[in-house]
Amino acid sequence: MPVQKHAPKHKTTAGPAEEPISESKILPPPTRADRMPDPEKLLLDAENAPAIADRLNIFPFDWRVETPRLMEIYENSRDPGWSPSRLPWDTLDPEQFTLDQRYAIAYWWALLSVFDASGPAVFARAMIHAYEVHEEDAIRKCFFSVTRDEMNHEEVCGRAINKLTPNGPLGYEPQTILGKLARNNVEWLYHNGARYWRGYKHAVEHYPMPILFSSFLFGEVASSTLFHSMYESTEIPVFKEAFRNIGRDEGRHLSFCLALLKEILPRLSEQDKMVITKQFRAGFVFLSGILYEPPAEFWHLPDTFLPAQRLLEEKAREAGFGILTLEKRRENWRTAVVRLKTVVEPYGIKFPALPEIDVDGESVAFDADKIVPIF
């Protein structure tokens, strides 16, 4: 006798009964076309895609190259030839320094971080903007390489600070008066850095790329000057090696800016040239925070700031860290500025007066809300 088969019984939980699936709701299986569609008919029926109306949008893409020299610089930058993690950090023994010497050296790296550790975000924002305004592929790629380099520079700042003051520059408790002054100064530096970032975010969309690049050029002239002098003066091996590599990166960034500006400066309007003059003044004011001493036009600082910084600089020099004297910094800054002046003046760009370092020029206003210098 055949065994009658029954459907397996399943335990069910209390609740509404499931509706049976109606045959009308079952989709038929896909069918295979007996022939390919006619492309001419498809083209006749095709609709145009909606226009991209956003003023700033990364779409559509293209990969045009209008400045071949920039692509050469980018190719040479693919492998920067060094890594912060491979620097000889094992040779840096914090115990060979006094507490105040540690605080002083870490303080200088914190000061640098206002400029160099903000670099990845600043250049990344510029790279995004280059996509939004559909700059050529070579410009986007160069911005990418600079952003990568700046990430290395930021890492050096962080490693140096935390090697000498673990959890620094703000997340530790200094044990000396000079150390407490250093931390107070860092708080004020970061306050001003935050003000710069707010201004930069608005300004980067406000100005055309030639004006942005002229501001970047000012920063690259400044940074290559700084790191060359720090490399020559520093006696601490790991820092000397770091300055050598960072300086080489900054020299490449300078080549990037110069190559592009030589193409676009001759085409600038008189109005754009005057904006560049103003941005050079802004660059001097902002970058003097690391290259010289911070002018009051931008920097909001208490009366204790500069005296404390001078004490910290002297203590760092005592430890073999190559911070130049104020007079030597002034001389270096002036040399760098005059060098830049000779580059842009042939294109009809007036240079601003910089009386702080005895450079004659055009008297221009300073707008702290539209500051775009980059380091």
C-alpha cells in the first residue's frame, strides 16, 4: 500500500495568517530578445540628461592636460622617497633633555602644526575645489600629491610632540612654569588657527584659481626657506633628517606653483592683480607667525605670548634645536620675500609694502575674513 505523503508541519507563532501569493503577482521570467535593438532607433528615442545646474560640482569628469610640466612634477612626486615612520626616532631619547627643553622643542612643533599639520585639510579642500571648478587633470593630481606630502609633515609634528610630551601638546599636565606657559601659548595658537580655517573655507570658493595659486606660492617660498634654515641649524639627528625631507617636498610644491603661475599670470585682469597684491600682504601677516613673529593685524594674542615664546625658543636652542634668532629669521624672511617679488613683478603685479622687514611696495588693506595663504 503506498505511503501517503504529507507536507511537513511547522510550528507557527500567533499572528495574522499570511496571504497566499496570487498568480497575478508573480512576475514572468525574463525573455531573451530574438534580435538586438536598432541603435539608430535608440538614438532617435534617447532623451538628453538634465543639465547639472550646481555652480560647484565635481561632475562631469574629464582628464585634459593643459600644462604638461605639471604632469612631469606629479610623476616625480609619486614616490616622495621617505616616510615619517622610517626616520631614526630611536635616536631621540627624551631623557637626554631637561623637562623645560622637552617642553620648548615640543612647543615649536606645536607652533609648526598650526601651519603644517593643517596642510592636509587645507590642500585637500583646494583639491576638491579644483574638481568642482573643473580644473585640468594635472592641477588636481598635483593637489593630491601635495596633500599626501602634507600628511607626512603632519605626522612628523605629531610624532615629535608625543615623543617629548606624551599626549601633548594639550592633553598632559606640564610640571614646570615654562611648560605651563608653553601650553597656554599653544591654546592661543590653535585659537588663531581655527580663525584662519574659518576664513579659508569661505575664501577658497570666493577666489579664482590664479589668485589661490599666488597665495600658495607665497606659502611655499616661506616654507622652503624655513626648513632649509632649520636643517642647517639643528643638531638633533632625527629632526635634522625630518627637515631635510620636508624641505625637499616644499621645494617640489614651489615648482608646482611656479609652473602653473607662469602660464596664467600673463592673462590676469588688473583687478585680479590687485587682489593678489592684497593676498601677498595677508600671506606675510599669517606666515610671520612661524617665519618671524606674529603681527597684530591677524593674530589675537595676549601680552604674555611673545615673552613666553622667546623664553621657549632660547631653551630649545640650548638643547641643539635649530630655531634661528629673531634677527636671522627677519633676514631670511626678507630674502624669501624679495625672491618672490622678482618672480611676480615682471607680470605687472604690484608687491605690497612690508615695513616689518623693510620691503617697499603698495599699501593695501588686510581682510582677515578672506585669508587664503597656505604653508
